[in-house]
Amino acid sequence: MFTNRARGRALAGATIATLTVFSLAACGNKSDDGGPSAATSSCVDTSGDTIKLGFLNSTSGAMSISEQTVRDSLGLAMEEINADGGILGKQIEAVEEDGASDPAIFAEKMEKLLTGDCVAAVFGGWTSASRKAMLPVVEANNGLLFYPVQYEGLEASENIYYTGATTNQQIIPAMDFLASEGVETLFLAGSDYVFPRTANKIIKQYAAELGIEIVGEEYVPLDDDDWTTQVAKIVKAKPDFVFNTINGSSNVGFIKAYYEQGLTAETTPIISVSIAEEEAPAMGHSVTGQYAAWNYFQSVDTPANAAFIEAFQSKYGANRPTSDPMEAAYTSLYLYKAIVEKAGSFDVDEVNAASDGVSFEAPEGTVTIDGDNHHIAKTALIGQINEDNQFDVVWSSETPIEPDPFLEGYAWWDPAAE
């Protein structure tokens, strides 16, 4: 299914490739459903009326502002699926772990979930650093990870399903939107880790293709909230737009410095790829008029979304917003159910063999799995934040964009370029 090139790129990016891993067979004498690798690589127990799944999200640390909502949406999907008979007639039993916003802890917890708890699949992660830390662990143990967040692309793994956007479904559409608005100069502001650095490499190459000048590029560590010096450079550069790839609570410090130094949505608008409905009201300052690129907004007008919002707010509170990553996480559990039931098995190899073409009527619209790269087709949206911290859709790709994680369909992309 996967080419050696794609698999090699995925492994090359892993940050904890030397992590000691153990065979799933070491978990003991638990039976499974007889898949082709049952005797040697799985300790998943399917003999009872439950199936264990791992929920691995940060409920502490810098990323908890975002990841707790993902865990909540997974809980909602589990509750709904269990009420509807479960997966292959088995009730989901969640084993929950805290990644603590630390890639090393994500790797450690993934190991525990797969080899100690013997879960059939894991759902979670947020930052690319956390995903890359989990990648060698989940591959070495032939497990499954459903990763719900937009990311920088350039990766594909037999053992990961990417239900958030890849680059050509978010970053590139955002640049198309900016070009359509007549933007001529752009400043790049990001957190100092894998996703922003790689995303900005792609942005710079596409900007050259579009005739947009990059007038500055600044990074601050993920756990650092002081953007004073970097924002001063934005003020001096006077860009038409700021492209924000900052993640987590560091956005609060960025927005604080941005307004303190006199920038506004009218003079120097921001387009973000990690500020959604739950982050917008937590910025400490009104962000009305700013933009974000996602594949889902709470304002999406579909029957499936109306039902999702009603169910989520009924469970967690009428004032709780919904957002893209939580919707992608919710969707991921339903996609897993659909693949398993198509395969008639929880065995990883059989699940992968059955995945191509599996669809789900998600709140964002119909999503379909590409079995060749384990990404899903998604519609790109640009939203502008209104006074209610909701997003008014101002641009759309209209139809789902097929995933192209390695940007093979874009002649301007050169992965070897600086």
C-alpha cells in the first residue's frame, strides 16, 4: 500500500526513533479475532463484549487549552457509538492518558496503551512533535493512531490515520485566499517546532509562485508567551497580512503584544491555522475581524453539524463551542468504527486493507479515506471572526480537496530547497 519513499520520509522525521519498544505479543495470552498477524503482533482482547481504545490528549501543560476539547468530543462520539450498539457489537472501553504537552510523554503513554493496556487503536495527539514522537512506537508495535489535527504534511504511515488537514487542504488554500485578496506582502509568525517551520517553508515557496513577498519570519518557543520583540518587527515591516502558525497558549502572548503595539485587524490582519472557536475568546483581547483557515467551523450549515452541536452542548454545556480539531477527532472515531465493521475485524492489517473509500457524513460534510496515504478528502474554508467569536465563512474550496501530503501535484514545491 505505502511506497518505501513515503514510509522512509515518515520514519526520518521521527524524533524518538531510538525509543525502546516491545512486541505486543509480550502482553500475555489474550486472544484476538484471528487476523493474519494475530499470533505475533497483537495482544488486543476481543473475546469479551468490550473493546479497549486509547484516548491520548494533553490535559495539562501549554496544549491543554486546545486538547481538552478534543478529549471531550471523543467522549461524545464514544457515548453515541456505545448507545447505538458499539463496534462489531462491542462497547468501547476508553483508556485515557495525559500527554502533558510533552512529546516524550506522548511516546511513553503510547507504549503503555499499546503494550500494557492492549488497546485496539489510539486517538489523540496535537502538535507535530507529539505525533512524530508517537510514530516509531505505533509502527514498531503495529498499532493504530488516529491523529485529528491539521499538520505540515510530508508524512504517511500505515499505522496513522490523519483526519485533520494536510498542507494542500489548509495552508495552500489559505495562500490562495490571500492572493485573491490582493495581498502583496506577508509576515510569518510561528512557534519554534516542526509544524510552523515546515509549513513556512511551504508558504515561502508558494508565495514566490504567487508573487507575494515574505517581509519577515519569526519564531518563539511553544511554551513562551513573550512576543514583544517579534511583534515590533511586524510593526516595522508593515505587512499586508500576518500568517500565524503559533500553537497553544503562546497565541495569547502574541495577540497581547500585537494589540499593545498598535496593530489591528483593519491595518494588519492575521490569518491563523490554530485559533478556532474555543481559543478565540481565550485570547484576552477581542480578535474580531481576524481570519482562520480550517475545514470546519461551528457555523457550517449541515444537518450533521446541527446534530453534532446540539449533542456536544447538551453533554458539555450550552456555552461550549465546537471547532475543527474536535470535529476531526469526533469524526475519527466514527471512521474507525466504519472501517472495522467493513473489515469485520479489529486486526490492524485487515482494518488497513478495508480502509480505502470508507466515508462518513461528518459535521463538516462528507469525508472519505484515501487508502494509499491514510488521509481524508476535506473541504477548505476561510473564516473571519465575528463579535460572537464565531467564524463567518468568506472563502471556500466548494468541494472536498483530495489529500496530497507530499505535494506531488505542485510543480513549484522543492523539498530539497532551503
